[in-house]
Amino acid sequence: MPFYIFRISPTNEFDYIDMEEKYRPARERVRTLRSQASADDQSTYRMIFAHTVAQGEKLLISKASED
């Protein structure tokens, strides 16, 4: 299963960015996106291990509602 990378806006809108097959490249991509974000950007970047983009988004939404 691949790792899907999402940008999550302050209004909880999920934007699919990319997919990586392995954990380390996915982790590095998320770290790079976070470091390149401007100071006034309130978005967060997350990766999720899932079968499809839709499943990944669904898992992130359920995780966000738990917090």
C-alpha cells in the first residue's frame, strides 16, 4: 500500500498532493513541504498509509474529528 500526502487547510479542506510507495521518501516529502511553507500559511501536511486516495482522505477526516 502506498503513502498518500495531503495538504490540510485551516478550514479542514483536504488537497491530495502526491503518492510515495515507501515510508522514507513520503516522510522526506512531507518534511520538505512543511519547511517550504510560508510563515503565514496555516496549512498542515500529512501522509497516510491507505489503499486509495479516497480511503486516505477518509482516514484523515476521521482522525481529525477525534482530535
